[in-house]
Amino acid sequence: MIFYVNVNKMANTATLKDIARLAHVSHMTVSRVINGKPGVKAATKKRILRLVKELDYQPNLVARSLVVKRSKNLGMIITTIRNPFYLELAQGIEDTARSCEYNVILCCTNYDLSLEGEHIRELKRRGVDGIILTSAQIKDGHVAALAHEGFPLVLVNRRVLDPDLSEKVDYIGIDNVKGGEMALEHLLRMGHRRIGIIRGSLESSVTMERMEGARRALARYGLSMEDDLVFGGDYLKGTGYEAAKKFISLSHPPSAIFSLNDYMALGVYDALMEHGVRVPEDMALVGFNDIEFASLNMVGLSTISQKKYTLGSMAVRRLMERIEGATAGMEWILEPELIIRRSCGYLISGCGDQRHQAEGEGR
């Protein structure tokens, strides 16, 4: 008996078994061809691929995920999309995930640890193959639970400061201690002795590490961190604005400000301009992260640079290894770089002892 099939009517509805029947092969043979596996004769492969094209065959991703136990989805949890740092990091994650044929589901915690837990539960319910988490707090029970479970997880930028988890969690980030030290050292070498510092949340390892670097630099100059020169922030622009207003209202204001991230530094700019304080003539300013806005001519923010796109790309590639069964407990620390622009005052100060830095690191 001969069956006549209207190919046009099957378009967009064809299954793997339909192609197998038309090609007079088993469905396993079709599967091998579609998945690029060897062992199929050239003529048979050509016939199958022709049918795949004519029928506009689309694989059933749900069915495939059940077979290979992969959803081809990753979770990405960040603190907030308002911070430009995460936009550049997310681009590296998205581009690399797409090159690995993975989709990314983005979640924001808004600095709420309970919301982080909700996102993790929802991502697991959706069957993601792994999670890239940038919102970890120093003591984060959600990270600990995932680690003990053996769920594929990579921490980026922020880490959990728990020695019991060091061999169970992967971490990718920058040397924040060195970065904080470089920022303060730069201002100290320029002659500043009263330096205002705008920190982030004390629940963040980033804050603890950058503040430790700043303390080390101050100690080398026989100085300590003064309480009235430290403002507790949240890494958002509004914090920088409020901090700058506080500093300039002091009876003895600082001559420079170190903001632990660039986004808060943008808020500093707004407040200083509003009060007629010139940057850098009246007050020097250094940030951290080197977000895209920092390099704009109207901003010209001196900052500590970290390769955000690279961090995201590395996180995906490491997560792929974890999904494939690699053992956890790896750590990658990238080197920070001092980027000298207009805001720190170096370029108009003629500080000869740092001319090599300006030429080699400035933009």
C-alpha cells in the first residue's frame, strides 16, 4: 500500500516520527542526524535534512529536556537592574549562554534576601540547569542550601564568607581588597588626607573587601578611618547624593571622596554641582567598577575598572562545566585596574611621581 502525504499541510506540525516514516528510516536515525551524531550514510542524511527543511520541523524542546535531563535554561539572580554594573555583566552572561544554546531567566532581589529565596525556588520549579547568583550576602542560607544539595551554582562579584562552603561553591570576581587599596593610595599620593568614603551594605562581601583595602592604604600613611568620613550606602545613586551633601556640610569637609561604586559616584556629582562644588578643583572623586557612563566626557570619572563582560562570560562557562558534573570549589580572581580621568584631579595637578600611571592606565 502506498501512502501519499501532503507536505504543505504537515508544515509546522511534523514530528520526528513523520520524518522517519517519509525517509523510510527509524526515528533513532532521524534523531542522530538532527543532533549531529555520526553513523548515518551520506545519502540518508541528505534525504532526512531535506525533509526537515521542507516540513520546517521544530524539535520538541520539552520532550528533549526530559530525555537529556536538560532544560537549556539558566537562572541569573542580581540585586537590581537599576545599577548599570549589572547591565554589562548580564550582557556577558547572555551572549555566552546563547553561544552555548542556552536561555537566561533574569531575576532581581532588590536587596531582599527573602526575595532571593523565592527566585531560587521558582527557577528550580522551572527546571533551570544552573544558577548564576550575584546577590549573595555574607551569610546566605540560600547559597548554603544549594551548595549542600550539589545544585550547579556560580557566585559572581559577591561571595559567602563561610569557610565550610569554600569547597562547595564556585566564585568569580575581582580582587576587591586590592582595588580599594589602589583607589585610596591614588588619592593619598596626590596629597589628600581627609577622604570621605561612601560604602555599600555591610551584608555584602564587596563592601567588606573594598573597605579593608582602603584601611590598608590609610594605615601605610599613618591614618585611620574616621567615622564622620564614612557614609553607609546601598550602591544606588541616591546614596551618593546624600553622602556628598553630608560631607560638604561638615565643618572640616574632606578634600576627596572615594565611592565604592560608580553609580553612587554619579549621585555625588549631582550633589556637588547643585552646591557649587567643582570636581576636581574643589573636591576630588574616585569610583569603582568603570561603568560605561564613567568614561563620558561630561563625567570623566576616575575609577577602578573590572572586566564585567568577562566576569559574566566566565561564569557561564564555569556553570556549563558544573552542569556537566565538574566538582565545585573553584575560584577565579581578576586583577583590578586604576583608570585615571578628570575627576580625581591628577590630570591637572602635574603629579610627576604618577605620570607613568596616567600614561599607562588613564583613558
